[in-house]
Amino acid sequence: MKASWNARLRDVFLMTLGIVLVSIGVYFFKFPNNFSMGGVSGLAVILAPLSPWPWLSASAINGVINILFLFLGFAMLNRGFGLRTVYCSILYSLVIQAFEWICPLDAPLTHEKMLELFFAVIFPALGSAILFNINASSGGTDIVAMILKKYTGLDVGKALLLSDVVIAASTFLIFDVETGLFSMLGLVLKSVLVDSVIESLNRRKNFFIITSDPRMACDYITLRLHRGATVWEGEGAYTHEKHWVVLTALSRGQAVALRRYLKENDPQAFFIIANSSEIFGKGFLRA
């Protein structure tokens, strides 16, 4: 029971952290520069200058659209609509609005647009990667994707990508060529960076250890590192001598410890270390 509560608290903390990172990138860097890279925040950037009411800022429009999508999700997805999405969507709207109340901005923080674009991409990419890693999302167009997946035969990924491109391209008409080019560049960087961050967060080390004494490596892996290992018998192609092959998957810190241990205690061992970002099972990702 305690472990379950700890896991839930950890997930709530990570969801909150992810949303705060996304909100920082959107409010402090996207909105002041009119960078529109798709999604609800990009749509808010496009609609804000078209609004007849000066008080209806990009932050307010972002919150309104998110809440509308939230109600749409409740109406059309029923139980398939996750509590995590509800929590993140509401928190996202509240944090953006809180930033506007606490620190109102009427101009970019710096005069370096490329620098601002970098932070407009990196903060949401980090936040989105954290959310994706725990099966959560900030709502918005993700809710639209859930609805399309349930009720249509559309390729959801392509449909969302097309909508992002259209929203980003609209900045050429609503603002100017420079803003449009920055928005298109940001869209490309965002799509690449989110995947890279997710892969980095999940990166683990696979060890293939070829040794004549598997017990030494296995004892260290199981008793000191508290990981599992698989052992099978092998034969050298040239010498035809019998060897043992030990396979294990470790975190980066554990990999450093095992490599040091093998060098000191089994210098004749031959081992291969390979990166992996998708390992499913106990102690790793949840399938």
C-alpha cells in the first residue's frame, strides 16, 4: 500500500513538474514572441491579435480552448478519458493564467529571437517528455487525438501534424515573415527534440558479458545492484572453449559500477555495452 502511494505521489510530482516546464516555455518565450508551433498554445497565439477584446490575451484564449477540449473529452470519451489528462489540462490552464497575473509581459524578455526560440522549444519539450514518460498529457490537441481515434479511421498522427503545420504557417499571414520562419523552425525542432528527450530519459545499458566465471558477475548484479540477469552457455568460434554469456539491463549509474567491478575482479571477461531506450518489465518501463 505504501509503495502504491509513493508511486502515485511520484507521478503527481512529475506531472506537476512537466506542466510547469511546458507553461514556462509557452508563457515566457512563445507568447511574447508570437511563436506558433502548433497545438493549443499555437492556436492561441494566432487568435489573440484577431480578438476584438484587448483583455482576451493569448494566455486567456489558451485556457478557454483547453477547458472547452476538456468538456468535449468528458462528453465524447466517458471513462476512456483519464484523470491524469484532466489534472494536467486544468493545471496547465491555471499555471499559465497565474504567470500572467504574477508577471505580466508586454514584450519579449530579450532582443535575441534565436535564444528565445531555443527556450520556447526546450522547456515544452522537456515537460512533454516527462508527461509522455508517465502516460500523461497536457490535454488540448491530445484530447482531439483521442476523439479522432475513437470515432474515425483517420491517421491521427498525420492529422495532428498537418494541423500543427497549418497553425505554424498561419503566422506568415497574421504576423510577418520573420515570425513565420521562426515558428516553422520551432515546429521542426520541437518534433525532433521531444523524441530525443524521451529516449534520453529512458536510456538504459544492456550488458553482454562473456566470462568463464559467471557466478562472480551474477552475484554482483543480483546482490549489490539488485537487478536480474540471464545466463546461457556459449562456445568460442575459434578456440571451441566453453564460456558463459551473462545478459543484464541496468541504469547508467549501475552500468558504471558494474564496468568498474568487472575490470577489477574479472579482467579476462569480454563484455559489450549497448544503449537501449525501450526495456519493458519489472524495474523498467510499464508496458
